Amino acid sequence: MQIEILARSEHWLAVNKPAGLSVYESSYTGPREETLLGLLRGQLGAGRIHAIHRLDHATSGVLLLALDARTAAVLSGQFESRAVDKRYIAVVRGEPAEQFDVDHPLAGADGKGAVKAALTRFRTLARVRLPIPLARHPEARYALVEAQPETGRYHQIRRHLKHAAHPIVGDVKYGKGEHNRVFRQYGVHRLLLHARGLGFTDPIDGSEVSVEAPFDAAFAKALALFDV
């Protein structure tokens, strides 16, 4: 598997992480499972590569990495100070408001660890009603939303959308099986969450960098259902 490189310098690179690929080895990955960092080391012939932030195994999109420890420290500081512009696209169930914020504190993985403040801002981009009866409704209703997380908690966007009663389609942990099955009828078998854009400051020359990741074929099938 070749990892798509979206932008790079001598000190950092931004890639388009595929859905279904873990960033690094953890207790959730098998001993022989490929990881994005492992694939990139072989692809670039590089030694250590530093992941500056994380994307879930099932999430696709822009991931920023550093090629040296100094650059990693500076870029990590930008994330910690909330100086990075993060933009995600998701398909959710229901008909959310045009704009809405979810300001709901979250604990760590599996509800463990301290509860910390968490804020995500959402904007609805499009809506669709599919001719499939579901529950009490004659049609299944969905929306395409943009998410801008102000903080970076564990599964923040997924948990905040569940809290707002608009879980992401394809989310087997926080979503609804009946909605996931609707999209399988259209050939979509993945979590419909994509890290679309990332904006940060180059740690060497101070220039503003904006990177955008294209959608994969499965996500494109879902987008085709909306008038966008």
C-alpha cells in the first residue's frame, strides 16, 4: 500500500490516511498488522517519523507528521495551544440545525481518566431523505456536516455527535445499526468521518500551510446521495 503524500517539506509531511489503517502499533493492533507509520518508513526510507496528532483506525484524511524531534515539538505545541485549524466532514443521521455547538466534557478512552472540557462546532452542509422506511418515518433522513473541534479529546467528534442525537453513519461504537445498514445498501461500508482540512504554521519559515485531503471512493458514494 502506498500512502498518499499531500504536502511535505524537509521537516514535516502531511498524508491522506486511509480508513481502516491504524497510525501506529497499540494494544488494538495485531502483531503483524500494517500501520501507517510502518508503511511510511518503508516508503520514504526514513528512520523515525513522529505522528503529531492521531486519527482513529476507521477515520480517513489529513494526518500531520514530523521528520525530526525538534519539528515534532513545535508542531505538537501548535496543537496544544489550539493554533491549528482542523476541519472534518461527516455524514450523520437526522436533520441537525444549520449551525450548532456541542460543549460537553469527555473522559478518556472507555470512560476512564479525568473528565475534561470538550467543544466542537458544527455546520450543516446538505441534507437528504432516502426512500427507505425507518422506524416511524416513511423516509430515512441524513445530513452532511462539517465539524471543527476546538479541543482534542478521545473520539471527540463521534461522541459529541452521539450526544447531539446525530451519530455518524457507519459508526459501530457510537452509531445506530439500522442507519449503518441503510448505507450498506448503497455500497458504503465504512465510518463516514473524514479529516478534510488542516491548517498550521510551518515551524521553520513561519508560513501558513493549508492542506486538504480528497475523499476515497466509498465516501464519494455517500456524497453522491447529497446535492453538493
